[in-house]
Amino acid sequence: MTIESTLKNDEADLQALGYQPSLRRTMSSFTSFALAFSMVSIVTGVLGLFADPFNRVGGSGILLWFLVIPLVACIVLVYAHLAARIPVTGYAYQWSSRLVNKNYGWFTGWIALLSFFAGTAGTASAVGGVFAPEIWASPTQGNVQALSIAATLVACAINIFGIRIATRINDIGAMTELVGTTVLIALLIVGVFFAFDKTQGIALLRDTTPVSGNPIVFSSWALACLLPVNVLLGWEGAADLAEETLDPRRAASKAMINAVAISAVFGVALFALLAIAIPGPIGDFLKQPENPVIGIVRQRFGNVSATLMLIVAFASIFSCLIANVAVATRMTFALSRDKMLPASSVLGGVSKSFGTPVAAIIFVTAIAVILNLLSGGIITALYSMVGLGFYCTYFLTMLATYLALKNGRIPNAPAGAFSLGGWLVPTIVVGMLWSICVIATFSLPDESHPGAYAMLSMLAIGALWWAVKLRGDLAAGRAGPPDTPVRPK
């Protein structure tokens, strides 16, 4: 099938879902994968949270990846199943609205939007937190914020000029991260098993001595799981850009599955090998002012390698930021197109010159800048809110899928598209139970309270908007997705 015929089919598919094409459909299957891979960005997560498991449960925290990965995979597979059936921008909001009802869809979409806002700000904050020490000898909070905000503004400009430009830059960044991580893992394997002196050794996997000196309790293990949990987030961005992807029913599902599979393997390998390669006592090493990942590379491979690692890290984090801005703006656009947000007539517009939702991009950028100023560049607080929002979205989406399945409201998918078949219900159940556990971990421990309170405050705002304005608009048919027939499975 030619690109022209694929494009015609995709446009007809979108029209059947109730929308006229307005965004430019230029993303290939590889670009969809690159976007999902950049959203996950294993380098960003490992750089930002490397020390956390050692402070909580010691080196045995490495083994928690093997618990988290298959449970995250259940959520990914359910999302891949839905992406093959409802390929439209706004993913979780659209899915929940069509599978349950529009009121339910609003709350799912609002939580997803909050997650993307916080994720964009958190990724920008990572730029400042990781690279400010490379520019200033003793960076101040203002230095970190300035660098974070500058990166956000550049990512905004790139997104405004078109999805083709943004995704090409993202493709380069994703490939840089993929190749750079592959090379680093290969070098670490050689070094750890054949060349390095004074490594931690495989015995590190049995170490249950937190470098913080605090006793290990149940919450210690739960919180230590949040490193792989936070790393394996954002892959659903491929589904959110469905209206800019060629053959999205197939491309988005494959992109999400492949991105998580590769990120999971590379993530656990990178974290484990870096941990084993730590020279000397772990506690002493982690007290150094330099980022521990960069410090390990510098001490083991020299200054040139550390510089190359910084280049890979910058490409990874900046690509992740570009992808976050793109995904957040598409959710803003999707909600505004359906008159679900204030100022929808402005935020739901698409520039004829650039083919992008310019007002939504500027709005998302402004929110990210404000959050960075309010957060003081503290990336851990933003990560807490991000993970909580993502997992609330996952839970609501899977619950919607279960309810729709029981009511015969799951649409058909074309031949060759991804399908869980008879495995859909057990996969949903496992994914929902896992989501509840993660939501509890992001909410109940004392250190998680700031992120949980922030999320509750934002949820209250969304509920107030729904009660005062949106509920009436939805009932009168002035807001919400078009009423298109559901083709049962």
C-alpha cells in the first residue's frame, strides 16, 4: 500500500470517529517508536534517580526491576489493544469517553493532562539539575531554573514549527540515546567482568544495607520500586499522536510495545552495571557533588568518555522534553477541540502555516515554566506528581476497558492489528491491581504526601470546572467527543 492510499484510509478512519483531519499526518512507524522511546528516556530516569534505591534498600533494589517490568507490560498491552481500536489524539480521554461516558472521559483526560504538565516541567527541571553543574561551578537555584526554562522555550519553538521538524530532531535524539546506551552497556560489561578493579561484584544484588542507615520496612521496598516505575512512564505518547501517525492502528501499538521492551532491557542492564561498577564504598561515592552516573563513567573511562556521556544525556533529556511538549499539547488540543477546557476556541485551533496547535503549545510551555519556578527545580517532587497522575490515568483507562468489555462496547480492529484476544480480562485485572499498589506508594508514605496533595488540589479544580460548567455542556451536547457508533468486538 502506498503512502497516499494509507493517508486516505487514515483520514477516512478519523472521519468515521467524528473528526475532520486538521493535523499533518507525517509520522512513520519508526518515528512513533522514537517518540515513545524518548518519552520513556531511560537515561533521564537513571540519571535523576540512580541513588534512590541504594538509600532505601541497598544494592538489592536492582532486583526490583524484574518485579516491575512484567507488571508494567500488562498496562502496555491493554493500551496497545485500545490504540488499535480507537486511533485518535487524546488517547485515554477519547477511549474512556467512548467506552464509558463523556463525564468519565473528562476526569480521565484531566488527570492525563496534569500528568503531562508535570512531566514536561519535570523533564525541563532535569535539564537544569543535570547540566547546571557542568556550566556553573556552584550553580544556584536560579541557575538551575534559568537553564530549565531556556530548554523549555527552545522545545516550544521546535514544536511550533511543525511536527515533522520536532519528530526529526526527536528521531536523532532517540537514536543517540539508543546507540549511546548500547555502547555504554557493552563497555560496562567488558569493564565489570574483565577489566575494572574494586567493583561491587554480583554480591551487590544480595546487599540489603541502605547507605542512608535507615532501617528497611515494607514502605522502603515499595518506594525503591519507584525507580523502574518512574523510568517506564510516558510510552503512551505514541497513542496520543495518533492523528499525526501513518497507519496509527498498527504503528502506535507496536511503538508502545517495542519502546517499553527495549527500555526495560536497557534500563535494568544500565542500572545494574553502573551499580556494580561503583568504585569503593557506595555511600562515600554517592556523597560526591557530581551526578553519580557521570561520576562512574568519568572514573572508569576518563574525562573524554564522561563528556560523551554528557552529550548522550543531553540528547536524551532534550528529546524527552520535545516529546513531552508534543504529547501535552495534543492532549490539550484534544480536550479543547471538544470544548472541554476554558478558552477551548483558542487552544483547539491549528495553525494553517505550521499545521500545529500553536496556542496549546504556548499554553503548555507557560505551565511548565510556572511549575519550574514554583518547584525551585526540585525534580523529585515533580516526579512524584508525574507518576501518580500517570498511574491514576492507567487505572481509569483499564477500568473503562473492563466495563466496556462487559457491556459489549469494545470496537473492532482491522486484520493484523494488535489484539489480546482472550487474555484481555486477566491482563486488565493484573494491570489494575498493580496500578492500585503504585498509586498507594505515590500517596500514602509521608514523603509522598506533597505530590499527592498537589494532585488532589488539581483534581479538585477539575471537579469544580465539571460541576459548574462542563456537566451541563456535556448533557446538552455542547461538549465532548462526537457521538459515533461503537462497533462491538
